[in-house]
Amino acid sequence: MGPVNALDTPDLDGDGCNDIVVASGIDASGSIGVIMSLGDDAFAFEAAFTTDAFEGCPASLATSDIDGDAIPDIVVGTGCIVTVGRVLALASGG
């Protein structure tokens, strides 16, 4: 993970605890990191997604249910090239 460019704190798994989504990177590469809350102020790294397919480093992100499945999705804006990508959330039973 490189320098943090953006973050959001949605409840990704519906457990009532805010999780952390981090956009990081520099130049034309980067990643989106997902850190899940375990409750009691404890967190665990869940996953990282490369932003290489978006053709730019992640400059901003937002979370919202954009496909209507009641699960927050991650929307990423890049700063190097004008591109917007999205990572759709998959239900994990969490």
C-alpha cells in the first residue's frame, strides 16, 4: 500500500460497526484496501483490490448501494487519467 489518498468508513457487512475502505497509490498504480471491524475497536485486514484496470491511481472513493442489492459498493475515482471504476460488493454472509 502506498500513500493514502482517500478513505471512507461504511458498514460494509451490516453488523452495525463501521469498516474502513482506503484508496492508496501513486502514479498509474494503486489499490483499494478493505479493513473490517471486529467490534470492540478491533479491525482485521480483509482484502485489497488493484486499481490497475482503472488506468490510474485512486484519488477518491465513495461507498453507496449503486446496484440496489442493499450491500454498499465501492466507487473509485482516479487522479492520473479521467476514469471512474467500481468494485461491486459480494455478499459474504458476514
